[in-house]
Amino acid sequence: MKKTLLAMLCGGLLLTSQAVMSKQLVIGAPMNSFADKWQTYLQDSIRDFDAKHDDVEIKLSDANGDPARLLNDVETFIDQNVDALLVVPTDPNIVKVIGRKAQKAKIPLIIVNRKPNDEDMKYVTSYVGSDEIEGGRIQADFIVNTLDGKSGNALILLGPLGQDAVTKRTQGNKDIFAQHKNITIATEQEGKWERDRGLSIAENVLAANKEINVVVSNNDEMAIGALLASRKLGLKDEDILIVGLDATPDALEYLGKGLDATVYQSAKGQGSAGAEVAYLAAKGEKVPAIKWIPFELVTPDKKEEYQAKYK
């Protein structure tokens, strides 16, 4: 009886000791916005990683697109002495400020989705995202191959001006179009990622310029807006080529029904990879300076394959 009691006591002490030794890691994750549809898939993936790892807690916060609020969230997490920061910044220019604060506090900083300016990468432990120029090139290559030498007059729908994704996706479009004399960029308009703005812009531009037969959009929401505008104007699907980017569930519904192609940017892949890199960094392990998540062309024949990724 005494031996059994002693063993139970020793076992209890051992369990207590192990619990003390295996401290739960905490990762602060300030997000740009909980309202941005594509970003919600990324955030859900981070939550899934958290749910599958008992030794870490990932705390997400919503900046609602406000740089000052994002910075405040970062400072709050630093004050809480988190083991790592996992941040989707409002814009690349805020990374330097965040990075300096994280370095001073000796907290690893992982940036996801929105690449810091090249000169600010020294403030970041790791960046996880997709090569935005490549996304634009994939869009443009599809358009070139589909036109097959026929004349193309393009409207480019832009996200918020100044964002890295906007600049580089558009650069990728132009890099390819510049190699083909049959394709002309008629106009570029800022739709700020929004479907309603994409619809309004496309409706006005397509009504004013009957020669435009290509719409290439920095994201799917604006592309869907352009598709709806073309329907309002009575254009047939075969009369206009519309290409988006992100391969969101909404876009996949329209694929082959006015939306000719999109490019899959894996929100799930970026979220889970970002969480994993932050987790490893929090444990003191070495992580890559950059982890690329590839873009993938999605055409109507691949619709069901990519819809399955969201189930």
C-alpha cells in the first residue's frame, strides 16, 4: 500500500514537472482584416493548425484594414511576450516599424501573404507567400494562348494602388503582353479588390470602348464584377475573355460561365505554412527566409478539383 501511494505521488510529481517543462507556446497573429473574403480562408487555415497542435495557442486579431490598429495589435502581443508574431500586414510599408519592434523584443516575425519591401526583409525572420509577378504572368500566358494571334484589347482591373500584389501582378501581365504585338492594354482602372467597383468600372469602360475584348483582373471579385457588367450590357461570353486571380469558391462557381480562367493562390497553403513557420521559429528552430507557395492556373476542366480544396 505504501509503495502504491509512493508511486502515485511520484507519478503526480512527474506529470506536474512535465507540465511545467512543456510550456505552451503563444503566437500573436495580427491579421489585416477579418472582412476580406480571401483572407478568411487563410485565417481558417491558421486556426486549423492551432487546433491540431496542443502545445501552441495562436491568437488572431483583426485590424480591419487600419495600419494604426495593426501596429497597436502588434505592440499588445509584444507586451504579452508572445513566442512569435505571425502577421498579415495592411501594406508593405508598415513592416519596417513592426520588424524593429519585434527585433528589439527578440521575438521572431513571420510575414504572410503581403511581401515586405526588399529593403525591409532584414527586419523579418521569414516571409510566406506566393510570387505575385508569376501570378500575373500565368494570367497573361492564358490570354495569349487563348487569343492565338487574334487581336486583344485589354482592360486591367487593379487592386488598391501601391500594394505589392497589385504592382507585381500587373507587372507580370505587362511582361507577357509586351512580347505580343496583337495585344494592347486599353486602360487600367483601380477597383480596390471589390466586386461592385469592378462591375461599375467594367460597365462604363465596355460601354464606351466596344473594342475591348479582354478583362484581366488582379483578383476574382473584380473579375466577377466585370462578368456581371458584360451580362448587363448584353455581351456574349465568347465576345469577351475574363480572367481573375485567387480561385475563390465564388469564382469557381462562375468558371466556364463567363469567367474563362482564374489562378489559384492557396490561402490554405499560405495560412498553414505561415503557422508552421511561426511555430518552428517560436520553438527556436531555423526557418527559411522565404517560403513560396506556387500559383496554379485553373481552367473550367479543373473546376471540381479546386472546389474540393475548400471542402
